[in-house]
Amino acid sequence: MTATVTSPSARDAGGTESPGAGGARKRPRIPGRLRRIGLPYLLLLPAILFELLVHVVPMVVGVVISFRQLTLFFIHNWGAAPWSGLSNYKVAVDFDGAVGKALLHSFFVTVLFTVLSVGLCWLFGTTAAVMLQDTFRGRGTLRTIFLVPYALPVYAAVITWAFMFQHDNGMVNHLLHDQLHLTDQPSFWLIGNNSFYTLLVVSLWKGWPFAFLIVMAGLQNIPSELYEAASIDGAGIWQQIRKITLPSLRSVNQVLVLVLFLWTFNDFNTPFVLFGKNGNAPGSADLISFHIYQSSFSSWNFGSGSAMSVLLLLFLLVVTGVYLAVTSRGRKASDV
């Protein structure tokens, strides 16, 4: 047999890789690039899976349930519930009927509650942050005290407020009626029209420290030289706040107001802990999230409750989209 010897040039012409200067073949670079590109997604995979299991999958199931007549008779086998189409949505938006009228009332109560709570939280938080901007003795202690409501667990804090608003032995009635004699008789704070003010006070107590924290962080980005120059020019404290502080906090306040709005409008824990033991929330404090819960688990009509939840989701998406569009347009106009 005659051995055939192939020259290096022939091997190169055949398309195979020729040895490098060190005699070793060059490793392809594509797998390394794929590993670098795929590593972030691999690290995000557990969070994505949990997000799917905790939020996306239940949301999709809720949308499917909203098109079914899922009542107490089909709880054990909800897949066998008859398909109802848009009937649950028609009942929810029929404001002449009992269900739609109650939902509309709950919506207006929630809107009023959200506007007052978000506005007061922003006002209290911004005022406290501005007052604590300058350095003085005890500032760190005051900041810590102001953040205590935000650090406490929600259920523990609201349960404490529920005890304080008790009619017979609550601290609020003891202070207002027994000590200060501001009322003729102890008031009912957890039933009737006063329940709205109770809900607003608890929401304000829980929410304003978050606004305080966000605004305080935003104030750190404002150069102190601006205030010094304004002070030299004769600007007072209110002029400095109006001309320097508030314009500089515009982007921070836009995000803060949106987050507070979403949290407050969807608030379920506060009315549930305050009024859940009574079975139903008072009419003046019938927030829409708790109203949907009662419509689902009190009447056992999960199809109707799911339809209300989908309508609430669509409303929040529309409001958020409009708010972001308006604020982004205003920001671009101010930049120009």
C-alpha cells in the first residue's frame, strides 16, 4: 500500500482548520458568547418561574373563571361550571341592578378614599422630609421614629388600631370622651359613617412614612448650592420650596403618586382586618377590593367576583397608561 500524504495547503483548501502558531487548534468563540449571554437569563429563571406561578397563572385562571357560572355547586369541580360568556360582566356593569349599583357605590367610595389618602400621605411625607433636610441634633432619631409605621407588619399595626377604635374600651374614645370631653358620648368608629374616617386615618398612618422615605431620598440629589444662592438673592423658605424643591422632585413625585395610588386603590388588608370580623364592611368604607372579596366568598359566586376583578384590572391599566402618558408629555415639555 502506498500512503497518501496531504500537504498543509491541501488541508487548508479542503476547509479544515490549520494548526495555530502553538500547534493547537483554535477554540470556537460562539459557545463562550452564548454562555455569557445566557447566564443572566439563567439567573433570572427562578424569579420568572415564581412570577408565573404566583401572579400570571392565577390571573389567567381568574380571567377564565369570569366567563363561567362558577357557584357553590361547582367548587369541587370548577372546570365543569357552565360557560356563561359575558353574562357576569353584564351583571357587574348593570348599574340599575343590585349587584351593579353596589359595585358602583364601592367604586366611588374607593376613589374618594384613594384621593384623600394619597394626597394626605404625599403632603405629610413631603413636609416631614423637607423639615428634616437640614442637620440638627436628634434628626436621626426623628427619622427612625417616622419610619416605624412603615416597618411594622400590616396585620399587627391594623389590629392595634382596631383595638384603639373599640367603642367601649378603645383608647380613642377614652381620650376624646373621657379625658378631653370633646364628644357627648363614645362614638362608634368601626360601624356607620365614622368607619370611613377610621379607614382613612389607618391608611394615612401606614402610607405617609413611605412617601417620607422616597421624598427624603430625592432631596439628597438637590445641590445645596441652589438653596444658598436663593437665600443670598433674598428668597424665603416658601419661595425655595416652590422654585427649587418641588420642581426638582417632579420625577420622584410622579413615581411616588403612581405607586401610592395603586397600593391604596387595591388595599385589601386594612378593611379586612378592621371590618372583616363583622362579616361585611360598612357602606361608607366599602372599598372595592374588599367588596369583590365579599361578592366571591360571601355569596359564593366566584364567576361574578372574577368578572369584577378583571374590570378592576382593566381600570387600573387604563388609569396607569393615561397617567404615564400625561406625565411623560409634561416632562418632555418642561425639558424643552
